[in-house]
Amino acid sequence: MSICPKNKSSKGHRDARRANWKMDTMNLIKCPKCGELMLSHRVCKNCGTYNKKEILATD
């Protein structure tokens, strides 16, 4: 038993399906300590805190 398409998909149908694949915008939030925009669930690159705890020592 083969898993082949029964009929040929037209170029328009194929391209319309592929047109919906796109990247989303990054989910940026404000750091609660310094207010810098950062990715959620990541250490803040500006102040080095995560979940209100200092993770990285910054100079």
C-alpha cells in the first residue's frame, strides 16, 4: 500500500498552503528590576537577574 497523493496539487493550492508558514514576533517583556526589554524565561542581559534573583554578576 503506497502513501501517494491521489491527484496533483496545483501551484496555487501549494503556494497558498506555504504562505501561512511564517515566523512570529519575539515575546519581549520588561525586566522587573531594570526595565530593559528581554526574552521571557531568560536571564536579563542588562542586569543579570532572573525571577528577581541575581544570577550573573555584572560590573
